[in-house]
Amino acid sequence: MAGRFRLDAVVSAIVIVHPHEIPALLHSSSCFFFILSAYFVVLPLRDEGAISLGLSKLPILFVGSLFLTLIAAPVSTLIFSLPNLSKSKALVIIHRFFSLSLVLCFLLWRASPTESIAIPSNSKDASDLTKDPKVGIDGANPASGWDSHGWFYISVRVGFFLWVALLNLVAISSTWARIIDVMDSESGARLFGFVGAGATLGQLFGSVFAAATAWMGPYLLLFAALLMEFAAQSSKGITKDTSQSSEELSPLRRTDNDYQSERSQEASSPKIGSPKVATPKSPISTTRPQLWAILDGMRLILASPYLLLVSLFLWLGAVISSFFYFQKVNVIATTIKSSIGRRTLFAQINSFVAVFILIGQLTLTGRILTIAGVTVAISASPLVALGNLVAIAIWPTWVAVAVSETLRKVTTYVVTRPGRELLFTVVSQDEKYKAKVCIDVIVQRLGDAAAAGLFEVLTIALGGQTATASLYALPVCLIWIVTAFFLGRRQEQLAKLQELWERNANLSEMKKDHKAE
């Protein structure tokens, strides 16, 4: 019991939290820690494998990821729709499935050739820089192309690239779906920063571990599989706790606003267990055991103007993010010649960025979401992306990429990503588990595929000079900014309607209790 009190005190020193929220908060944060650790442990291996196939093949890999996603997202929706399977157990199954799949990836990677047939024996050291900045798009070392490898080598690298992308989207989206079912807009504004800090710690740990153990190569997959199993165990604790009495619902640490508003809300029930209202024009569907329930996610999206706007926002963000990824990989591939060197650099950049993200999530996220609101939060990334696209076009060097990547990820994970999750706190449970997974996974991949096609066209049109290609993405970024503004305003309106509905419901309950007495 003393240990529990000390843990509560530590958590309350960081974030404003109610006692009954702490178990779900800690399990949510730890679950994301293990997922992101696993992802960033294998991410350098994935990127290096993709580079070895040729940079010109990256757009093809993104399109392939889209087709795999079109299969996986409905299956994930079906798992959450099974009538005899709780949401918590469904999440455990998803995490454990990816854990076992990483073991299979390890066996396939070990069985495949480790080097390109065409790699010369006198290749330069990892720290050598290319003399000509144009070299490397399909050069001998960073991207020798598919013709230099056997079919099994290509199949394993392509399959692994697609699978890691799927793990990142499905595992994270499914976990967020569970969390926002446990928390609502009010509690999310307070707690999502702490949850995100767990994910950032996972990114930092995974990146540092990958950088220090880059020599282990595919054996890192086994460690990642173990981390995903830990994530499965942690996800079991992401549950609601509605058994607390009203005396136990006061926050462990209060702000001045809490004291001012306490008199007007002392009859309210804890937000973490409050019901949700469906978005306008979106049906509240019941759980269906039929196989065609896998299409419920798309049906819910098409029936809701709000979810369609959310989908547009995420699609535009995915286009810009993937476009920047192609630019980043091209610069690094032309700079670092050794495969281990590239894996190390990828991991070092991820580690450096994670430190700033962690500081921001623990100190700024909650304050920004509570004070500035959702509109400012989700508009931050589009504004930063606009500046990054211009910077890369003017100064196409790895230093500019590193600075832009830092600004982009810090803004995304400190401000915009928590704000993006708040968008789903005002929708129904069906929309959280079914529509959200489709939006996070399928819409994300549609954006990646669109960016891949755009980048491929620009690469051909510009004769391989992709430095100024980012300027052509500026109109997309401007549309993203406008969409973020209107979406944020709409979410705030729905949150107010939901709060009004909850107050009326609580008032009705109080009247019933008074009459019964």
C-alpha cells in the first residue's frame, strides 16, 4: 500500500490525475513504451533493407504497403467486432500476433543472403562522404537495385518493410482506440501527454539500443518480439475503473481553475467513465458477429461528415510526412555508404529527436491542450511542415534534414498527435474501434501511396534532381492548414455538446434519486 501511495505521488507530481485514473494511465503509457521500443529497434534495419533494394523502389514499397493495409485494417476491425471477445482481449491478441510475426521475420531474414551480389569488395568506409551529391539515387552502394539481388533476398526485405509499417499503424491505432474508450476529451487533455511520454521513452530506448547494437543485425528482431509480448501484457490493464466513490474522485494535484469550477461541477460523475455521444449523422451500430462487420469502419466514416473531415486531415498529413521521408532517405543514402553506418545514423537521429519530444510531452502537452485547445494543437504540424518544405528546397543537406526532422517530430508528438487523438473522444464507441482503425491505417496508407506517386512523377520530371521537389507539395500543405482549422473548431463544438448532454443526464439522475427519497 505504501508503494502504491508513493507511485501515486510521483505520477501526480507530473500530471493532474484522479486516483482511479492512475492504473489505466500507467498501463497505457507502458504499453506504448513497449510498442515504440519494438518499432524503433527494428526501424533502422527496415530502412537499410529498403535502401539496399534501390531508392527508386521506395514509392513501390509504399504502394505495396497500401494493399497490405487494405487487408489488415478490416481484419483488425473484425477482431474488435467479435461478440464473445472483449475489447481488452482483442487488443492482447493483436499485440501477440505481431510479436510472433517478428520471430518469423527473424527466421526468414537469417535464411536470406546478407549482402548484395554486386557489392564490390573494395567498398569505402562508413564515414566516407560521396564526392558528388548527385551520386546515390541508384548508385552501386546505397541503392544497387533489385537486379543485384536474388528473389528470396528481395522478398524478405520487401515483406519486412511492409510488415513493420503495418505493425506501426495497426498496433498503435488499436491501442489508442482502447485508450480513448477509457478516457474522454477532458481527461485526455490532461493525460494524453503522459501517455505520449511513455511512447517517446520507448522511441528513445529503442533508438539508443538499436544504435548501440547495430552490429546485431537481424537478432534485434527477437528482442523486438519480446517487447511486443510485454506490450500485450500491459494492454490488459487499460480498463475503466468506475467503482470509486465520489470522495475518491478529486484530483491528486489541482490547479486554480479546478477550485473555481468545483462548486459548479461537484455533482458530476468522473469523466473517465462518462458516456459518449455519436457524431452528427453517424449511426450507433450494434456489435455484429457477421463477417461483413469488417466493412463497418468504412460505413461509419462515409455516414459522418465529421469523420470524413478527420480522414481528410490525416490523409493530407500522411502525404506531407511521406514526401518528407523520401527526401530524408535520399539525402542519407547519398551521404553514408556503409549499411551499418546508415542504420546507426537513423538510430542516432531518432534518439536525438526523442529527447526533445519527451521533455515537451512532460512539460508542455497538457498545458497546450488545456489552454490553447484542439484547433491550435492540430494546426501546429501543418504550419511547421510548410517551413520545412521551403527549408529543404533551399538547403538540401543532411543537416537541414536533421533539423527539419527534429522540428517536425517534436511538433507532431508533443502537440498535434495528442490533439489528433482528442478528435476521437467525441465519437461513439463503434466509431472509436472500427472507424478510427480504418482512418488511422487505411487513410494513412492512401496518403503514403499518393505521396509515392507524386514523388515518382516529380523525380522523372525533374531529371532526378529532387532537391526542389518539396516546393510542389506546398499547395497540399496549405490545404492541410485550412482543414486543421475547421476540424479543430468542429471538435470543440462537439465537445461542448457532449459536456452539456452529460450535465443534463447527471441532473436527471439527481432528480430521480431525490424523488425516490
